[in-house]
Amino acid sequence: MIISRKIVRPINDIDLDDPHTDSSYRELEPLLNKLRTQNAKVGHQLDELKQSKEQLELIIGSMSEGIIIADQKLNVVSYNPASALLLGSSAFTVGQNIYGMNNSDDFRKCVLDALGGRRSECIIRIGSGERNIIASPAKSMERVCGVVAFVMDVTEKHKLETMRREFTANVSHELKTPLTAIYGISDMLASGMVRAEDVAGFGGNIRSEAERLISLVSDTIALSKLDEGTGADETEVLDVYAIAQDVLKRLEHTASEKDVTLSLEGESVDVNVNKTMLTEMLYNICDNGIKYNKQGGSLEVTVGKERRNAVITVKDTGIGIPYEQQGRIFERFYRGDKSRSDKIKGTGLGLSIVKHSVMQMGGNIRVESIPDKGTAFIVELPAMS
Ligand code: ADP
């Protein structure tokens, strides 16, 4: 017994955290060497594990999507700040039940489905926003041991989808009206029911309905290009005054038909934008200023520089816009009552294209109008210094 204790003592004396080789027993040296390499290996692996844990925490912590991990009893083991923010549960702490994050029926069902082994998805409302929840079972050795839930903000996505759906429905409706008219008139012409002297009149009707179709299609294409953010990549330094001059020149004929006087005041101001976008934007506003003007009225364009902006004012002496309609004129397909009743041609898309373009050029637009007196559109664009 004493002998065996004596033999084993040097082994017992080894400090496993720091095995030295200077043992009195040379025979122990290989064992000590092995222990030392093993220690170094374990230490290295622990460092690596700590590092990847920290990396993971950093990634999850900085994500804008929420992640919640709960155990089999649905107590939360871990969650990132985004999940609490997205679900509006700032007072939540680890260890609480997952329903403390959200207690809606849809959320509960989603979590329970995941606990039952099925991936589940739902949309829940938080205030005026919408959140997409995707809950999946967390498995260990093929057995469900908890739930991992992802939380994503889908408010904007849903708004865009609704807008797109409404837009498609509106376009289809607006396309159908002129097409039905064209079909009806051409049907009458084809059946030989129309007297020879009336043919020209009906032909004119077909042409004006076709014109309406063309402007509707061009406006829709312009809007979808703006929505996609394409077509404005190429920018160049342009003098707003010179562009306004070109636009007014193009509109001379339209203005003379309505006896509207055109004028341009101000100074040269350089901006760095897409030429087509700036030209079409100005054309649209000026065209409206003539279209909604009174016979013998005037349209005045002023270009100036205020602080760091080019300021373009397009002022007309037309029918004006009732106060309650002023907030709606930039909406897609919105047309003022008077524009409809007076049968002034238009698609209701012009000003939404204008607004979209101005925003894309980094500027802003506002309207000032007095019914029966006239309207002014004021556009500000970032000027070149
Ligand atoms: P559209 O001219 O095709 O109807 P817009 O989007 O260009 O469509 O304009 C929307 C509405 O804003 C018009 O229907 C009209 O009622 C009003 N509006 C626009 N510009 C003027 C203006 N200069 N004067 C009076 N009303 C205007």
C-alpha cells in the first residue's frame, strides 16, 4: 500500500493546468508532453468557440430582423433587440414565456405549430405596422427541443403591393373606356349604318380616343420606369432657364390655340439631373397651366436661386384648384371634378409623374392656388454651387 502510494504520488502531483516536464521521473515525460499539447489544443478550441459565439451575437444583435429562440416550455432562451422593437415589447426579459413578446391568436398558433414540428408563418398587426412571423421547430437528435421565430417588418412591402394592385385595376379600367368607345364606333362604321357625311366625325372620335389610349400608355410606362428607379441614372449639368425656354417653345402652338400668353423671367441656374426627367417634369406642369387656363389668360415661368436651390415657379391665371382638392392632385389617377365636367383631356397621372420625378431629382414641389384666380407650382431642386 505504502509502496503503491509512493509510486503514484508523482502522478497525483502533476498540475493538470500546467504540466511541467522537469519531473523527477523521466518515465513520466511522454505523458506530460501529451498533456501539454492536449491543454494547448483545448485552450485553442475554447478561444475559437468564444470568438464564433461573439461573432454570432454581434451578427444577430445588429440584424434588423428579429430572432427569438425559446425552449420546449416556450420560455425565451435568447432574443435580439430587433425582435423586441418590432413586436413593441421593450419590457421583455430572457426566461419569460414567448407569449410575453406577443399574445395574439395568430402568433400563438404559429409558435404551437412550430413546437408540433411544422414550420409556420403568419402576419400580425403591431400598431399601424405589419410583421411577418416565421416560426420553425428547433431539433436535437430528431426531437423538437424548442422554437426559433423570425420577425420581419413587412409594412412597406404590403403597402406597395396594395398600391400596385390598385394601380393595375385603375389602368385596366381607364384603358377599357376608350377601347370600348373605339370598338362601338368602328362597329357602326363597319355595319354601314353611318351616312357618308358623318364618317369623318366618327373617324375624329376614334382618333381622339386613340390619342387618350396613347397618353395613358405613355404615362403608365413613365410611372413604372420611375417606380423601378430606371431612366434617371445619366445626369448632366443643365441650365434650368434654358430648359424652361425649350419647353415653352414646344408649347407655343398649344398656348396659341387657347390664346394663352407665355413668358419666362429670372436667371440661369445650373442643376445636375437627368435631362429628360427635368424637361418632361416642366413640360407637364406648363401643359397643365395652359390646359386649365382661361381663354386669353397667361402662364409665367420664373427661374431663380434661393440659398442652395434652383427655384422654378410656374404661375397661371386659370381655373384654380379648390382647397380641399389641393392635397390630392399628386395622387395617381386623381382628376379634379371640374377637369372631368369640363371634359378637359387628361389621365390623372401627370402630376404623380411630376412629383415622383422631383423627388428622384432630390427636390420638392408644392402648390398654391386660388379657385377662379389661378395656380402656382413651386419646384425646388438642388443647385450646383
Ligand atoms: P390630368 O391633368 O391628366 O387630369 P394631373 O395629374 O396632371 O392629371 O392633374 C391632376 C388634377 O389636378 C387635374 O385633373 C386638375 O384638376 C388639377 N390641376 C393640375 N394642374 C392644374 C392647374 N394648373 N390649374 C388647375 N387645376 C390643375
